Amino acid sequence: MSAADSASARGWPAYRAIWRWHFYAGLFCIPFVLWLATSGAIYLFKPQIEAWIDRPFDSLAIIGAPASARAQVDAATAALPGSRLLAYELPPGPQSAVRVLLKYAGEDYRVYVHPRSLQILKLVREDSRPMRVISQLHGNLLIGDRGSFLVELAASWAIVMIVSGLFLWWPRGASGLGGVLYPRLGGGRRFWRDLHGVVGFWVSAFALFLLLSGLPWTKFWGGNLKAARQFGNDVVLRQDWPGGGNAAAAGEHDHGPHPDAAPEGSGGDALDRVIASVAALHLAPPVLIAPPSRGALSWTARSDAQNRPLRVTLSIDGASGAILQRQDFSQRALLDRIIGTGVAAHEGQLFGWLNQLLGLLTALGLITLCVSALAMWWKRRPAAVLGAPPPAAAAHLAWSFTAVLCALGLLLPMLGLSLIAVLAIERLLLRRLPRARRFLGLQGPA
């Protein structure tokens, strides 16, 4: 018995069986991995890109004292008659335009107002902002819940692809580090195989982290997490990360406006008083100030920094400007802190430029894996068939492997459901279609 197939004697899948699952998982995942790696790499640099886009509005010639915040908001709402204030964003600098977030005709709008002349410099729908579009492309392919399900399914199978790839990479009788820690040069199929295995080894830990930390965004997994988090609580718990497939939900991502915001009712000077109190704290930008929500009396201010451990939420009395309550990141529930830290790292904002660099290198590594996989497949593919590795001899699986597989299916429900569907389709349909069976490289009917 060969070393490659010795796993089958223990009741675990043989090397060739793992290779086949790696091949089929890659076949499904590669288009999604290319898409997610590219869009994710762009989103890593959201702060720099948005600063570049907004540069004309952050270098204004402002001479004299600015108008009151109330007047600035009135100028913004006059540009969209019938709109209502969602949030006022503190200007990032002394020469910056004021950003006012409004609700108008069921949509969120961002209005750039000159702080002294009250001229409307720009008016844009929040969902049409470039980085919001990239976020939606990354999270749900711009097709809503269906896209979120597809992304979650692809992420689940990508985890299988990476874990099985590590098993295939594991050196068996290697005589050196060539092909293990660095690719051997010379071109040909060996180079592509080395490149694929070596890059997969180096990026595997980072890729697995990105896949796992991205699950709270998804519709199914993230929705179930949200339900579990809410279980046993009579008060609705507001989460500080995007969830349920809505990658840019108001108040959950892209520093969106305060939910359920209502027109202010605390007097025309309340906003100015609140701004004075909040500005003195020098919170991490962007800082949003929202009027009292329905049924509440106090104003809300919060830092919506992408580096979530820097976030702070304040409750403020509009009549006096006094801070009634403050919640720092460290005061949140343990689960919220774990997920928030993971989201910040996922977005490349937890520890500065190094976080962005690691994210970019991981994305480039994943793209390299996809390209090298396609190159290897192209060089070895037989004519008129898909080119899947040949099937291994059937063997009874150990209970330990079955338990691991079931646990993985429970932790990643979309993986478990799709695995059942794939096995059912293979056994009940594809094996009885000779042409499809030959093309896909499946075993014949038992």
C-alpha cells in the first residue's frame, strides 16, 4: 500500500479522495475567490480612496466664523425639500465641508455644505458612493440576499479548499525545501505545482482568518448569529457590524446614520450644544451626531471609526450638552468585541498600514492560487473531459472522520446543506447519465 493512500486503511479518505474534493471545491470557488480577493483588496484602502475622492471638499477657503450647525442642516434639508436629518458628521478639518446625512424618499443622502456660505457643494445618494458600491459587490455581488447566500457558500467551500490543500501540500519524503517553502524555477507543470502549493501554505492562515471573520456579514450564518445573540433578551440588541447579508446597512457599516432617526425636537441650539460637547472629546473620526430617535429624549453621538476598538457611543442631553452616558468598545459584550476586532482586521484597519499590507498580500496570494490552479488544470486536462483526479477505491469511513464532517457541516450550515445536495445529485442523477459521468470524472452506479 502506498503512503499516499495509507489514510484509507485508517478509515479516513485517501490522498486521491482529498485531491478530488480539492479539485471540485476549487472548480466552484475560483470565480468567487477572484471576485472577493479583487474587491476586498480595493476595500482595504477605503480611507485613502475616500480621502482622495473628497479632497476638493477638505481644502476649502474659509474666512471668518462658520454658520451655526442648525443653519448648515437647514441649508442641507432645503436642497431636498421634505427630507429629515439622520446625522451630522463632524468636519474632519477646519477647512472641510460639513457632511449632513438626510433621509429623503426612502433613501439616505449625503449633502456637502460650505460651513460659512451654506452653499451646497455636492449631493450624493449614500448607496451610490464608490466604496459603498465596492462593499456591496464584495458582500452580496449587488444582487441582495441571493448574492449573500452565494458568497457564504463559496466562503464555506473555500475553507474546505484551503484545508484540503494543506493536506496535499504536506511534504511526503521531500529531499529539500524546494517545492515546500519556495517554488522551484524552470517553468513547466512542476513550477506551477510548486507555486500553487507554496503560496497556498504561506497565505493559508491569513486566508482562513479572512473567510471566518467575514462570516458575520453573511445572510444565513450571520443571520443565525444575530438570532443567537438576541436569544433570551427582551431588548433589541443593536450589533456594531454588518450582518444578515446587508453589507452596507444603515448604522451597521460605512458609518451609516442613526436608525429610526426622527426630526429633532430639542430646540434650534441643541445641535450646536451637542457638537461643542462632542468635539471636545476628540473621538476617532468619522463622528456622527444624530437627533433623538423616536421615543427618546437624548441625542446620540458616536465614533464610527473602521478600527472598531476605537469606537465610542455617547448619549447627550440636548438642553444642556451634558454627556449622560458613554460606552467604550471595552465595555461591550465579549462576543461583540471578538467580532468587532475581527471585522476591523478583515477591513485592514486594526493596526494601520501593516494590516492593509497583510490583507493585500493575502488577496494577491489568493489570486495567484487561482491562476496557478487554472494553469495546472490547463496543462494536464485530457480532451473532452473535465479532468478531475481519478477516483480512489471505495472505503468505509471512520466514525471519527464522519464526526468531523458533521461538525463542520453544523458550524458551516451552507457547506453541510450543499454537501448533502451534491451527494444526492451525484448518486441519484449524474451517475445515471453516462456522458455527464464521464465528463465530470464520477464513478459509475454502485
